[in-house]
Amino acid sequence: MDAVTLDDTAVRLRRAVTRLHRKLRQSALAGVSPAQASLLGTIDRMGRPSLGDLAAAEQVQPPTVTRLVRDLEGAGLLERVRDAHDGRCTRVVLTTRGRREVERIRRRKDEFLERALAHVDRRRADELVALLEAVVEAE
């Protein structure tokens, strides 16, 4: 039997993480696009980001953020506010409805994972989580 190389493991891990990400996204989204959901989550984490901050965090061009913000604002999920210290700067904040949407998306993802983990040995699942956390922290 051939030895499994680090490259083989890296490829398997990438594929598994990609598939898991896709399944999580599919299980949680209803009414918002993946890009919109990502933007809502980023706004939630950042608090009151500027459009430029959002573009950098999401690694997209400013016109893309502007379009996403316009659509989410139209859906009542966020609002634009003037920066208190620099009136030329526009910031975005989640509305109450937007915060509920972020919570709903996260809850549905957690529920998906709970259902999936119910069929896996708990000790192995905890070891997997610790391993993934270590991989993320190593970079």
C-alpha cells in the first residue's frame, strides 16, 4: 500500500472543507444570496464598517459592495449612516431585521452541523474541531 503524502491529505482536506462550506451555505440561505449573507456576517463582526472597509474585508471591488449594500438596504436588513467624525464617510449598520437574519443563518448552520455530528463519534468530532482550529491559527 502506498504511503499517504502530505499533499494527498491537503487535497482531501481542501475538498472536504469546500464541500462542507457549500452544504452549510445551502442549508442556511433563504432569501439572501451567499454574497449578501457574507456581507451581513462581516458587518455584524465589524460593527459599523465603511464601504471601503467592507470591500477590503470581503476581498471585492468597491462597486460590488455598493451594489450589495444597496440591495440589502432595500430589503431592510441594513442602513447607511454618516460617520460621526467624518461626514464624507458612509458607514453601514445592521437593522433589527438584519441582526435577526444573521442569527437565523448562523442558527440554521449550527443545526445542520448538529444533525451531521449526531452520526459521528463525539471524541473524534472534538479532535477534528481542535485540528481545524490549529490549522486556521497556524496561518
